[in-house]
Amino acid sequence: MSQTTRLTDGRKSFEVKKYTFATEVIPRLSCHDPECEERIANGLPVVIPDVNLVASARHWNIDYLHDNIGDGKFMTYFSSSKKFKYYDDKKCPNVKSFKKPMEQEELTFDDFVQKINKGKSKGQRCYLQQTLNETVGKNIVSDFLGFNWNWVTAQQKKNSFGPLTNNMLLIGQEGNITPVHYDEQENFFAQVYGYKRFILFPPEEFPNLYPHPTYHPCDRQSQVDFDNADFEKFPKFRNATGFETIVGPGDVLYIPIYWWHQVESIPIEGHTISVTFWYKGRPTPEKVTYPLNAHQKVAMMRNIEKMIAQALNNPDEVPEFMQNMVLGRYT
Ligand SMILES: CCC[C@@H](CC(=O)O)C(=O)C(=O)O
Ligand SMILES: [Zn+2]
């Protein structure tokens, strides 16, 4: 039986699965606290409970969204397990043996609601993950316009983030898990309904988390299954140490670019609703300062892998090429 541990969102406490790695709690700071500003400026995660980023969506629930979201299509993922491990369809041809970890389908919101209800009986889980776009109804537009754009745009400017790329609506069933991965964007993650556990690791943990190669469909995703870690294949995973928190309605979590995160919908309210605010990263500084920081090194490793895969013009040749270059020479 797996052990559990208790975690709080500052108001309630939750029994959550205990993994093999140690974690520290992510600080929870008021948006008026200078230390909160400092953490964002320094690319460190922070939970912000009082910024009211999506307070205008506090009344969002499945029924309200069903009645107001409009007749657009919503990308929905289906998984026979709790895990929703993202993959890039366009990279599937690069790995012939790749088995898709989940299915995807574009549904109307009405179909999605039916799937959620039917899925429960058929043991299939679903996760709606769709960029909010112009197809939404006028009430959702008004809620969207009511987001605290002053605060988040001020953060974008003072931290020299790039442009806002999208706001993604996430509706997951309780118990759904997005396995550990990193994104190449800054993210203010706003929790609207229900509770989510976030486990984060800094970019320095790259060696301990063994991401798939960049040409692999699961680029940016760790190969390590937290529930059943293969310590033979991934020995450095023993050294992983992370940070974690629980976010509840109204909380915003700043997830810095290149920080790894695993996200678990806490089995308490039936489902969870979240909205992401993704921004392109800071522009490359004119004058590079040394030593390079961890996320610059991750960006470098990504570029080198992409260049080698492109130059060989055959992804199947990359593993041997990389091993010939490193094993016995840099080990
Ligand atoms: C598609 C985005 C999913 C989200 C995790 C989650 O809420 O399950 C995440 O990984 C992020 O916001 O970066
Ligand atoms: Zn992510």
C-alpha cells in the first residue's frame, strides 16, 4: 500500500500520495508582498492567494460553462489510466515503436459533459484542454474581460516576459494526473474550481528526470514514472528533490519557464477547472553572463539534440551517434 502524506492549500489539508523524493513547500505570498514580486523576478515559483486573477470566473462550474461556453469544439484527451502524458502528434513518425499514451478528440462541450458522465461507468477518464477562443458565448467573454489583466500584464512588463500566447481552459476529472514535464513558456496558473496538487522541480534537476529526446513525441516529458520508477534505467532519479503545494479556487501559481511540474487533480470536488496564462520567455540577453544558468543549459542541450537529429536526417541514428560521442569519453 503506498504511503500518504498531508499537504495544505493554506485553508484545508489533504491526504496525498507520498513519492520516493523529498519536497519542500512552495511559499504562499500575498501579491502585495515584495518577496512575491522578487520570486517572480528571480524565476522562482510562488503561490499567490489574493491576486483575484480569475475572480470574475469564480462562478464557473460545468453547468454554467455548458450553458454559456458556446458551440465551439474543445480538444479532449481520453486515458484508460489516471495519467494524461502529453505527446506531439507531428513527432510520432520519428519513433516507429511509439504507442500513444492517450487518445484525443475535438468535442462540443455538450459531448464532453456526456463523455464525463459515461466515462465514469466505462473506466475511461477524460481531460478537456482547449485554448479559449472567439467561439465562446458573450457571458464567458465578459467573465474573461473581467480577469485581473492589470496585474498580470504588469507582471509581464516588469519581468520582460514575451507576448501572451494563450489562455487554456482545463477541465479534468478528480484523480487525473498530468505527469512531470517542463514547458518552454512562463505560466501564471489560475485555479478556478476544485483543488490541484503541484510537484515542481527546478531546471537544475534535468539530469535526475531524464526527459525523452527532443525528436520524440513526448519531448519535454520525463521518462520516469513516479508511481513505478525504474531506478536501474534512471539511477539519478534517486537524487531528485522538489517543491510542492496544493492550489484551490482563487489561487494563482507562478510556474517559471523550464521548471518541471506534475499536476494531480485532488479527488474531492468531482472535477477541477483551471485557466493558464502562458507567456513567451524573456528575450535572450544581449550580453551573456557566465556561468550560464540551468535553463540556458537546457535550451542549449535542446538545440544540440535538434541539430544532430536534423544533420543525421534520421532519428534512428541519434542514440548511437550520441553514445559514440559521450560513452567512455565524457563519463
Ligand atoms: C495542458 C496543461 C496542463 C497543465 C497541468 C494540469 O493542470 O493538469 C500544465 O502542465 C500547465 O499548465 O503547464
Ligand atoms: Zn505544463
